[in-house]
Amino acid sequence: MRIGVDVGGTNTDAVLVDGTSVIASCKQTTTSDVSSGIQTAMQRVLDSADVAADTITSVMIGTTHFTNAFVARQSLQKVGILRVALPAASGIPPLVDWPEDLREAIEGPCFQVRGGFQYDGRVNAELDEGGVRDAARRFAAAGIETISISSLFSPINADMELRAAEIVRETMGKDISITLSHTIGRIGLLERENATIMNASLARLSRDVVRSFATAINALKLNAPFYISQNDGTLMSADFVERYPVLTFASGPTNSMRGAARLANHHTAMVADIGGTTTDFGWLQGGFPRESTVSVDVGGVRTNFRMPDIYAMGLGGGSRVVLEGNEVRIGPGSVGYRLTEDALVFGGTMLTTTDIAVAAGYADIGDRGRVDHLDTKLVERCVQRIHDMIAQGVDRMKTSADPVPLILVGGGSVLVNREIPGCSEVIVPDHAGVANAIGASIAQIGGETDRVFFYDECGREAAMDAARAEACERAIAAGAASDSLKVIDLEELPLAYVPGNAVRVKVKVAGDLAPKNPAQHLRGSSTQ
């Protein structure tokens, strides 16, 4: 018996799952303090199913806390920034392309010292340990509590980042929060450094959020470990998310896609998650979302850490419908959480897509009599426009012209009742409105590695074994059972013009949760 919770900006969804069966579900408005909303949602599903708290084996939570904090520039810490790369990479300083308001919220003392490796793991410059120690003293003098350390080609060889962290802790104390870039991003110094600084700025908030979740779970007397979902469809333990809060970015759409796969029993399909304001399109491959292959912009900052390939469109159940001459415009404006107050079917004055679906006769929401006055030709044009927008989103995310299954989830899935061009079938599964919480409840523990190997030196088979072993080690460290791990994604990318038959190898594994002492998860970790 597991509880899955997804905390969105508008709604908090919860489900109670027994094996593969959904026993109870609920959707309610997200509260300002979030924790009380989570507690209430979990209590509602327990009461609905008449299930005792001590029968719950685990709780999985999806949250937008960290994304919202970064985008809104709230609850962020000043970060001490250390780049280990001189004499290379001196032309472009850290934070060079960050929005000014975000720089003001985060930027602390910034230092560049000698060190780093080349693309093949050879030393580019020896580490300037004295420079690192001097930077640590200045961080301490400035009252900095969280540090970002990035080194040249550290995903290939992390030794200098690890040594720099040792020196910083020797100087500033063991409790200092440190984020190392090789644990966050991929090859590409500037984007990886950006992601590392972002993660470091969330250090205090991550501790507070994890503890607030633990408080909510303790209040219900749930003697069960809790986990937080990350953006690749897998889970992090409480202490792991304290160290890497940035990995929760975009976990909401990912949870919806994973939930859609389970509900529809399709592991390779297109998913459209239709909410109140937007529709998120994504492609499922083997039950997990396809990853983005390009740098992703988060809050105005370019990053290269793992993110799902999602296309967001301004179409949702609360999208406003506007007539401009003979043209019908739908979205991106939306009444959002005020749908039950502003939409015509609820006595409001705004024409929304929900009103159109009700007037067309295929949705039963609110008072249908309030939209009887709408012109039938106008309604038909609006319905056709809604379906055209969905078709455009599907076409944008497809990689071939072949028809694909389309799974619709989210509360706004009632907007669609016709075939969609380019789709072999359109599926709206049971419990589609809480697919995000279901996705959180079924998530596994994952681990991945992204390294460059030289096949001429080690051979392809040995390189693959090493990459798989490293990915498995990371999954086990995050809380996976070693005997359940399976490779869910493997990618080989030959590097042109690089000697030694160089190949970039990416391996991702996932497995079931390993049994642990619940108290360890409820307590969490106090340091990063």
C-alpha cells in the first residue's frame, strides 16, 4: 500500500495504491503552507478507503517547490562560486548570462583557480590547492553557507572537484553545504556550472521542505519512508533530495507521463497532460519520458542537466476563448484556479474552453443552461480549434510520420472527444485527472552515468560494463535494491575528430526501492 502525492501550483492530488490498483484518490486546492495541504490530501484518501495508517509502506511526493522558488527568485541563498579551470575558461566568468535580478539574489564571492582536466581525462593544469584554501577563507569571512564547485571536464574525471571540496571543508567546517558539478550536469562547463550554482542556492530551502514533508507524514502517524520524485521519473530519498533539489525541476509533467503509461498500459506513446492553463506534450519510451537533447532554460538560465523533453502549449480547461473578427483565439490567457468562479457554466462572465466543451454536449460540468445562448457555429469552430491545437502539439513532438497512440490525462482531458490527426488512437484512461499522483506512486529509484570512453584503450565491452556499474552504484546510493536494477536507456555517441575511438556513453538504470529503516527517511540529512 503506497500513497502518491503531487503538489502543483493550483492543486494537490493524492492517490492510495495497492499494488497496481488505485484504491482512492482526491484533488484539492494547494494550501499556502503546502504541508497542511499534503497532510489533508493524504488523510482524505486514507479515510475514503478506510485504511489504517500503519498499513502504508511508503509515500512518494512530487513537488514544484524548488522550481517555483527559482523562477520567483524566492528563498534562495547567496552562493560562494569556485571554478577550477584556469588557465582555460577565463574569458567568460560565472553568471555572465544570468538575469540581473537572479544574480542579485544568488551571487556571492566568486573565484577562479588553476586546475581541471582535458576531454580525455589528462591533466590540463594541476590543482592550485592554495588558491582553493584562500577562496574558502574568503567565503567564510563573507558568511557564505553554501558553495558551488565546478571544474573543467569533471564528468570525465572528478578528482579535482573532490579534492577542492575536501579543502573547503577542512577550512570552513564539515557542515558547509557543497555542490559539485559532476554530480549535477554533463559535459559543457558553463551550463554545468549554472546548474551547480542553482542547486547550491536551494540548499537551505531543500532542508526546510524535506522537514516539512516529514512533519506532515509524522502528524498522520505514518511509519513509512517518504521519497520525492525527480524529473526522469525515478525517486530520491529524503537525504538525497536535500543534496540535489534541482533534480526535481519539471518532475510534475514527468509524473503525469509515468502515470499515463501505467493507467493506459502503454509504454511507448504520446502523452498530453491537459491542465487548467497549459497542455504538456511528451513522448514515452519504455515507460519513461524522452530526455531533452539540448540545453534547457530554467528561469532565464541555460543549463545542461537532465530534463524531460516537454512541449508546453497555452491550452487548458481554463483557457479563455476570444473572438477576433472571424478568428477564434484560445489561450494562452487562462482563468486558472478561478475556473469555478469565472467560467460561464459556473455563473461567471468569462468564455472558457470548459464552457465550449459543455455547450458542445460532450462535457457535463456546471450548469449547461448558462451556455445555451452560444451560437452553434461558434461552438463548432472553437471545438475544431481545440482539436487542431492538440494535433499541432502531437505533430511537434513526433519523430516520424507514423501514427502513434495518444494518452490524454489531467483534468482538462474532457476538452477532447474526437480523433486527432496523426494518432492511431486516443486514450482517456480511468483516473486520468490524478495521473500525476499515480506517476509519483509508481516511481522507482534510478541512477545514470554520462562519460567519455576510449574504445581503443579499453574496448567497447569493458566500457559498457564500467558505465553500467557506475550507474548502478549511483542508483543503490539513492536507495535502490541492487537485485532489481535494469538498464532502461543506453546511448553511444561517437565523438568526431577525437583520437582513440572516443565515444560518449550514457547509461540509465532503475530499480525498486530497497527496504530501509523508516526513521532514517523521516529524519533526513542535515548536511550536503
